Amino acid sequence: MTARRPPSAPNATPRRYSFERYLAAKRTVDDRALNAHVWQALADAAAGRASQASVQVLELGAGIGTMAERLLDRGLLPRMEYTGIEAQAKLAQRAGRRLRAWARRRRYDLSGQGNRLVLRRGSQETRLTFRTGDVLKLAPGLRGRAEVLLSHAFLDLLDLPTALPVLLATLRPGGLFHFSLNFDGVTAFEPAIDPALDGAIESLYHRTMDERRVDGRLSGDSRTGRHLFAALRAAGAQVQAAGASDWVVTPTGGGYPGDEAYFLHFIVHTLERALRPRPELDGRLLTRWVERRHRQIERGELTYIAHQLDVFGRVRGRAVSPSAPRTTRRP
Ligand SMILES: C[S@@+](CC[C@H](N)C(=O)[O-])C[C@H]1O[C@@H](n2cnc3c(N)ncnc32)[C@H](O)[C@@H]1O
């Protein structure tokens, strides 16, 4: 086995891990992964609301705010009143700081304080708020407020049958949802180390997702993508577009793009943390496997694939007319 690279070397295995940096590194991976057909369905429906003074957008599990950036970068809802809800206060605060810096770089006229920002450019005004809280606890207070409900790399952390009806109820009649990067039961690392061990690690990792508990209740599903369809139907929602949004990270032109080597090290580290307490797997085998995966990243040899699905649709009821008077308060 080769010696560890110094931490400053390209692709080096980090000594410490930061979830914030992981979320930032994930941005380019996600941009490639998002299903273009499903995104276009959202964009077409959003264009139908373009004449509104403001569109109420609610994002669940917003992390450091990369989806809000993406919406603006892609010009999807230039006049929106966006609220992102995130359980971890430090991430919600980071989102406020990140979006502020992002807006300055793009020369928006910027006002607002802390986690509330107002971005203006010409006749376009975007209001962004990053709130700290548990979406399942806050959702009842937001009933019927949102016109567009977003989640990205999030729903697989929940118990879909109980969570979906609560979350969809935040939408107004006829409201739209775009739920992206819903994990769907395939993790692959290439090249193989030992196919039997690779397979055992993959299935045990998925089992940790299925057995995840929050406040004593099961919360998480390694096949959320495929289970979404029946759960949405049961909750009275209509799917209008669906497609794959797999993460595929592979060295191109001799290295990994952006900060994607860090993203890969973080994924391997996450697997290690999930599997270390499991008695089903010999700890020494896990240690060796993890070491070898980190070395493959350092040498620019590892390819990682995670299968995920995106869905877009709407809830029943007539959409509120764009010309109807509305408040511009956040949902
Ligand atoms: C995998 S991260 C994705 C974050 C962001 N959507 C992104 O893709 O960059 C999931 C996020 O959901 C947050 N989260 C988990 N459960 C939550 C809950 N019940 N309410 C609000 N946020 C939650 C986590 O803190 C984490 O930041």
C-alpha cells in the first residue's frame, strides 16, 4: 500500500471533515446530476407564473443554500420569495453569508440582515430567508403558503408515508413540487477491491439508511426514489415528470473537477462512520477497505456512482390566478 499524501497535495485525504465544505463541493456534482427533463418541466411551469409580483418558494433541508443560488443562476424564478428551512443553525447562517457573498459577486443591489436578504436588479426582486428548524415541526404552521415546494438530497432522510402529507400540505391548491436527488438503492465504487466485500459494504450501508431513527422513530429509506411514486399518489399529488439524477464522479482530464476529490473522500468517510459501529462487518476489513478507497481517490482512479431520481408534479386544486392579489410575505 502506498504512503499517505501530505494534506496539501492534490486529492489528499483530509485529516478533518467539514459537512459545510462537503455541501459546497457537492454543488458541481449535483449540477451535472439534476435531470434536465424534470428540471425543464419545473421551468415551464415556473414560466407560467413569471408575471406574478412574487412566487412563494419553500425549500426543505436547504443546507448552505446552493439550490437558491442555482435557481437564480438558472434564472428560474427571478421574482421569488424563497424560504429555506434547515435543521442545523450553523448551516442556515452559512447559507445567509454564502448567498450574500454570491450576490455581491454578481453585482446585485443587496439589502437585508443576517439570514434575510433582498436582492434587486432592475425590476427583479428576490427575497431570501434561511430559517433554522425541523421541517416536520414547522410545516403545520406553513399550511397552504407555498406555491413551489423544493427538496434536494433530502427526502431519503424521512419516513415518506408519514412525512409527505405533512410537507405537501404546505402547498397551495395547484402548487408545484420538485423533489430532486432522491437516493434509490445503488452505490457503486469502481474499480472493485473485492467484489464480495464491496457488495457486503454497499448493502450494509443501505441498511443503515433504512434503520436510521430520529426521536426513536424510523426515518430514512435507501429506496426513496422508487417509493416516492406510490407515496405521492397516496398523498393525492400528481407526478408530471420523473427521471434519473445519478451522481457520477470520475476523473476527467487527469483529475477530479472542482472540489470533487474532497466530495469523494467525504463519501468514503461517511460510509466508514455509518459502518464502524456495525457488528456484521469485521472492523479490520472495513479499515483496509476505507484506506484503499482513499488511496484510489488520491491517485485519481476512483469512480463513484449513486443512483437517484428526480420528480416534478403538482398537488390537486386550481392554482391561484397570477393576477389575483397576494401578499409578498414569506411562506
Ligand atoms: C444531505 S443534506 C442536503 C442539503 C442541501 N439540500 C444540499 O443538497 O446541499 C440534508 C440536509 O437536511 C437537513 N435536515 C435533516 N433533517 C431535517 C429536518 N427534519 N428539518 C430540516 N432540515 C433537516 C440536514 O441538516 C442537512 O443539511
